[in-house]
Amino acid sequence: MMSPLMQPIEQIASTDILSCTPETLVHEAAAMMMESGCGSIVVFSAPGQAVGIWTETDALSIDLTDEASRCLPIRDVMSTPVVTMPHHMSVHDVVGRFRSNCIRHALVEKQGEVIGLVSLSDVVLCQGTEAFLGLKRLDGIQARPAVVLQSSDSLAAALGNMREQELTAIGVQFADGSYGILTQRDVVGLVASGRGHAELGEICTRPVIGVSVSTSLLQARRVILQHQIRHLAVFDAEERLVHIVGFREIIQSIEHEFLLELHGALRERDEALIQSRQSLLLADKVFEATMEGIVITDGNGFIQSVNPAFTRITGYSREEAIGKTPALLKSGKQSPEFYEYLWRCLRNDGSWQGEVVNRRKNGLLYTEHLSITAIRDELGECLHYVAVFSDITQRKQAEERLHFLANHDALTGLPNRTLFIEKLQSAVEQARQYDRRFALLFIDLDRFKMVNDTLGHHAGDELLVRIASELQRIAPSLSTVSRLSGDEFTVLLENIVTVQQVASRAQSILDAISAESTVAGQGVFISASIGISMFPEDGAMADALLVNADTAMYRAKERGKNNFQFYTADMNARAIERLKMEYSLHRALAQDELEVWYQPKVELSSGRIIGAEALLRWRHPDMGLISPAQFIPIAEESSLITSIGEWVLDSSCASIRRWRDAGLLQGRIAVNVSGRQLKYSSIVDTVASMLERYDLPSSALELEITESVAMDEDSGMVEVLHRLQALGIYLSIDDFGTGYSSLSYLKRLPVRGLKIDQSFIMDLHQDRDDAAITQAIISIARSLGLDLVAEGVELDEQRQFLVEQGCNCGQGYLFSKPVPADIFEGLLHAQQL
């Protein structure tokens, strides 16, 4: 079968030649080229007598600001003479002529008559280079950097650059960072229309069609053909225009000479193999010329000879290899059992073949197809081993790419339906084995068809890619995002604990999708409907879960779109109730529905108020006071706790300032700080700012952290606590005794106080274990030099026990419940009477 590179140009030449007479005006010729979509026009003085050619490159020399230049006869500006090539010349030789003559077009002649026109575009469209193009990427070709001008620059500046640098296209950047493109064909259009005074932004093509630098040449060519363009923008990872690639760059990267030499070498090898049966001399030549690596060892496996291909593939010279064993190439990727089986086959069968991963001299791994044959004498004794191998690394990479394409969506790169079903089935098996829950979200875009119908499929594809990226950004790290088909996506959320987690994630997806998008330069709004099924509640099999999620999605459509629905009704109710609570909590912070109450801390021996703990309360306009146990977990999950915590701190500091100015309070007010505030907010800066704003000494404020948060060694908590200590803040551990505390770690923490949890206090007067635990905590505090506060003191017997054991401070209903700020202020006034 003839190589496409060796076929005659007659087979690829265009027989439909655009032509004109020498008297044709320049702007008329340009209009003819634009109308026919040709890159050149041939000038004939008489039938069959070509006297010149005018191309898109020639159009760059026209002064578009001079009307007279546009009205010149074509004979004054055409290129002459026209290069003519015989019809039987090969495509390979045509490419060589194009390069040496620096041209893109040539006439094809047969028996003295012009029969067609061949162009660089025809060569690129010639079939047979797919394998090479598929393996080579745009970042691997020698393309010149793109020349980019600003949209406000003049056309004259662009034409000057294109002429001086022999460019076929130039990039145009707009103020918003987007790009356009001005090509030689656009210049031909300007010659035809007479527009010579304009900024580049007004005349360039926008938006520019582009791909990333990691795109293969094959895919680049497909995009060019799909969009019927001749130039393709190439963007780097930061979306900067780095190259403008046309047919010329692609053809220069095909490396015809290399391919022809390869075909010739293979042909010579095959011929030599046939002749080797008759001549040992020819066999030696084959050994030297073959493209496969050959290694000959003695019966003990020591290398006696290698051919040049061995050196080319492995990097080891003949001198470096001889005397060694093939273990020289060992990569460590094969197990000892693999080699045991290989040698067993050689001993028993005299041959082995398969794939091996070896290592080149430069350290890089490669995959080879290896055949080993044992050469025996008349007695069956092994004299030599002959190993023949070929480098199949690129073929393996191509196979892996094909496998990826078979399991992933070509547009978004997400897993497709086939891979998704596998993932879903695996999730079912894992969840069943380890008794876990997971959720399946079925997402269908609302009104996506309208985007496709009005802005075109390219805009629809752009939108789908954007949504796929958003879903990957929002989805947790262990989840799976897939595109089933069209505008349908799925998200698989594994290891789910609560329905509320799923509802919150679904709402985040709706918010991200419904954000305004710009596609094809047009702002669009789109939303989604999400159906959710849960394992095991909504199905024990993969197909049932998918069907039920789909059913729930249609229910979301029926309920007005842009919402999510669980397949199980009571899950919907719980999720919606939780979202309502979260929304109300957002509103509560904005509309001053939150309050800070205070529970006095007293001296146990006298009952005198020496401080207080600030406690958050929510007075809902319809539901009244809501228990902190209901809304604090929601605040923690939704990250509202940071904003709420800052508000509590600000309100508490304001009250402290007021009471100190009135001479009512000299002690500390304790404010609870959550783990999220300590980990993810600038708590140190916030506290410093509050103290400065209200002109408070650091001794007026105490921060309480829970025992579990304080013991979290891997979160950077200790560093934050030390920075707070450096401000002079009094730090204490809340609910001490309920978690797991390492006393050696506790000793390193910059805390000054412990609060004995109320669960030990409530029964210490009648429960020996609680009494013993309380005594132990008091003893620990003494040994570490820490202050103590007992929580939940409700009976005088409890107070007496604590005083006797050495705990001097407490809080609880025996003295006062948590009360609003004005009532607490009244208690302070009463104490001074």
C-alpha cells in the first residue's frame, strides 16, 4: 500500500482554480477570493497561460488607506512567475519545494496543460499522518511566539508587523483580557471592502477559537477542520495566547524525512531478513540495520553482542553492555516471580515473549515488546540466548489515551456513563461491606436547550465545560463527578453521615451553577434541577439508585426548577427544615436577633460575683428563644460560627467597657471560641482589634476553648494559643474531663484555667465516682498551677464539697441562671449596695 507521502500531487490537487485577467482590479480580485473562500487567485493572460498569482500574503503589501492602491490592476501587484510542478511529483517532494521556494501555492501541470492547484492546506488535509499527529502535542513543535497587539492599535501597525515578520496571523488582546485574531484572509476582506482606517478591535475576528498547549496536533487539525478555519490560537495554563498555529506549523512538524527514512529502513530490514537465509553476510547487515534492538548472550546470560538499535533504544553503548547481563536494564517494575516464570519458559519451551518495563541509561522508563529464544546445539545444550525487542512506549501511551477516551467524556474530561456505572457499582459494594451511606446527585440543567438554539453548540459546549469545572471544584475530594450525556451530570458523595450534609452540598451546587456566566461573549443565566437518592434507603442496587435519583430530579423540575429533591419525602422535609434554619440564622445576624446573656461566676465561699461567662441566645421573631443546641451545630457546619463569634466578642467587649466605666466590674468576662474560629479565622488580629477599639486591658477578657480543640496537635492550635497568650489574654479549657487529655500535652499549653464539666458536679454529693473525678481534676489543676471554675453548681452541698477540696470559683443555678445583659448589670449594682 502506497504511503500518502509518496502519492502524486495529482491526487490531492484542487481542479477548481480561482482565476482572473491581468486587468482585474485589486479590490475585485480580493472580493472574488472572499466569496470563494480561496487563499489565492491565479492570473491568466489567455486560457492555459498563467502569468502570475496573487495570494493572501501579497495582500499585506496593499496600502489600505490609499483608495488608488485598491484600484490598481492585479498585474501590478501579483507574484510572478507562477511555480508549476508536474502532476506525478510526490507529496513529499512538493513539501520540499514549498519550503525551498517559501511559497504556499503551486500549479499542477500534465502534458503541458494546467490541471489543478495544490496548496499547503491540501498537504495537511492529505490522510496518513494521524498516528504521528496524535502522538505529538502543540507544546512539542517549534512554533514562533504569537505576536499580540492591543485592540486599540491601528490596522497599519498590524500590517507592518505581519509584513516584517512574515506572519499569516496576529493576535489582538482586548481590555477584558479576551483575544481576537487578524489573519491574511481578513486583510483580503479589508482590501475588498476598502476599510483602511479602523482599530484592530473593530475588524478582528472575535472570539478566537483556541486550544491548550497540551493538545495533540491531530486534535488541533480536527478543530481547524471542524470550524473551517486556518489558524488556531494556542493558550498556556494561565490562558495567555502563546502561539497562533496554522497549516504551515503543522506541516513543518510532521517530519516527513524522518518517516520516509523509517519506512526505508523497515523495508531494507525485511529484504535483508529474506536474503539472510542464503547469506550470513546479509544477516550481519540486518543485525546492524534492523530497527529492533537485538541482544545475544552466552548460555549463562552474559552479553556477547548488541546491535546499533540496542544503543539507540537503551542509551548503552556496545562497550558498556558486553560482559554484563540484561539486568543492566532492570527497572524494578517486575516482581521476582515474573523473572522466575520467564526462565522457566526458556528452560522448558526454549522461548518467551511479552511486555517488559525497563530503564534507559538516562534513567527514564520505557516499555518494550521482548522475544527471547534459546539457541541449542545437537545435544540440546543451550549455547546462546537471542533477545529481540522494540520500544512500544508511544503505542502504550496511545492505548492508555484510547482507554481514557473510552471511559471519559471528550468535551469535559469527566468520567462518562460507562465509568460512572462502574464507580456507582463499586460504591454500592464498598458501602454494603463497611455499612456506610452514600448519596447520588442527578443534575439536569434547566433551559440548556435555549442556550444551544440561540448561541450555538459551541457556546453550549463552553457552558458545559464551565459547569463541569464548577462541579469538580465544589465536590469533596473523594467524590466522583460524571457527565452522563448532553446536559446531565452526576455527583457521587461517599461516606455520608447526615442528610443535612447532602442538602448543603446540593445547595452549593445550585448556587454555583446559577451564577451568571459569559459564553460566546454573551451573558447567560442558567439553573439546575437536582434529584438525590441515598444508599441504602432508596435502593440496594446501582440501577435502582440511578433510576430513583432521576425520578427525584423530575420532581424538582415539576416544582419550579432550580431546586433539589430527595427521593424519600421525609429526607426532603428534614433537609428543607435545616436549610430554613440556616437561612434564618443568616438573617438573625443581619437583623440583630442574636443576644449575649451572661451567667455570673462567683466566689464559692462568699457568693460574690467576680466575673461572668458570655452565652449566645437567639430570639426568633416567630419562634421565640431558640436553644443554642439547635442552632450552634448549624452555625459550625455552615461556617457562620466565625461571623457570629466575632459579633459575640464585639458585643461582650462593649458591655465590659460599659461596666468598667460604671465601676461595676473588675473581673473577667469569658467568651467561648470555637475550633473553626481558631483554625480558619484571624482570631488573634480580631481580639487585638477589639481590645484596641474598646480601650480594654487584656486582663478584662477570657477566652474558653473546649478540651478536644485544645488537644488537636496537628491543626496549628498551639501556635495560635501562644499568640493569644502574648496579647495577655487569659485562656481556659472548657468542659474539662469529658475528652481525652494528655497531661504532658496539657502542660505545654499556654492555658491558665480549667472548668470542671457540670456532668461531674451534678451528682458529686451522692456519687463517689463523680466526687473522686472532681477531686482528681482539682489535684491536677493544683499541680499544674491552674485556676479552677466548677460548672453547674446547683446545690449548697456541691458548693461546700468544692470549697473543702480547694475549688474557689463556680457558676450555676445556685447563684444565677444565664440572664440578659441588663439583668446581669442589675446583679452587679445590687452587689455594691
